[in-house]
Amino acid sequence: MLEYLLQRKSIRRYEKRDPSEETINEIVRAGQQAPFAAQLYSILLSRKGRHPFGAPLLFTICADLHKLDIMMEKRKWEVVTNDLSLLLFAIQDGILAAGQMVTAGETLGLGSCFLGGAPYQAEKIIEEYNLPPRVFPIVQLIMGYPAENPPPRPRYPIDFVLFEDKYPEFAEEQITRAMQVMDEGYLKENYYERRTGLINLEVDREETFTYDNYSWTEHISRKWGQWLKDEEEIMSKLRACGFKIGKSSG
């Protein structure tokens, strides 16, 4: 199990064979056994259509307060906890389940890849799956039998992640080393060049990078230095799903 966890990587090419019903049920059951606050999640499955990277399975993990509302109504209770708190617990529940599904899939010979854009496609997913109010997609997970075997992606050094007793004040060389570990690892694989993944500059900055030196730290900086500036973009989607969040929620 430890070997599986340490060798885990995202798979972006899949064989054309479908996992069995038994395999799918085992993966979902493993996800259900993850720790939870109140099981405030649901899992949608699609086996039809064209999924990213040719994967046969597309799971959409959702924050789900609809089932809570129904269950509490049966008990003659009204939900008074604010939606933001419940949403945070629901995200925890869903992501813990999704992580355990990935591990279960690995042990059964399947690979997977998370798709993080689900919240920004909420309207499309709601329509496709006929979702009731207070159900919100938080992440998608494709899964199938791998048709590739890439190496595990680099990660920060453990001393840049694990802090005992208190959060440290980073030394300059520690920051530099952490960045080098990430950048050199991705450059060694020609990761962004193979995926033609260089993000164009949308701000007034001179382009000084090519695929010879463009790597993870510049890539992630261009993402969060240029995109999703207005929180209203995601808040409006949550409110459209029936969540009372933000100043205009009433």
C-alpha cells in the first residue's frame, strides 16, 4: 500500500476496456469508508460520452446538502447551521472519499486523474445530471486502465511541508531549494513542452521563458497571478445552486 501511495501519478492515456460493475462498486465503497463529518457528499458517475484523455469512467464528487435537508425534515428538524460552514464540511467529506477512491483504484490496477474545474462548470453539470438545489460539484475524477506509465510528479521537500510545533520563517535557501526541486523535476520530464502547456502572459510583462526554462513555479505563478480575480464568479454559482453564501445571499 505504501508503495502504491508513493508511486501515485496522474494518468492521461487509457486503454479502451471498461472496468466491471464489481470494480466500480468496490472503488465507491472504499470511498464511502473514508472519515467524514456528516456524509455531506454524493458521487455522480458517467460511462457514456467522450471523457478527457479517453477515460472510461468520469466521477463527479459533489457537496450535497440536499440529502441532509431531506433527512432532517424526516426528523422534524430545520437546518440552522450556516451554509458556508456546511459547505466546508461537505468539501472535506467529498475530497476524503475521492482520495480513498483513487487509492482503491490503484490497488485494482486502475489509474486516475483529478479535474479541478468542476465548480466553474456547475450549470452544465447541474443540467446534465438533473441535480436538485444545494448540490454543488467540487471536483471530477477520471479513471480507467492506464495506457501509459509516467514517473511520479515532483513534490516539495518534506521540510517545506511538515512543520513541527510552529510555522517557520523560511530561509532564502530553503525557498530556493524547494523551487528547484519542483522546477528541475518537471524540466527533466519535458512535462510542459510535451503538453504544450505554457500559459500565455495576460499582463504587461516581457516574455522571458521558453520550454527550456519554463517549469512548475512559473506555471503556477501564471495561473494564480492572472486567473479568477473576482470571487463573485464562484459565489454566484454557489448561490445559483441554492447555497446562501455571500453578502447578497439574504
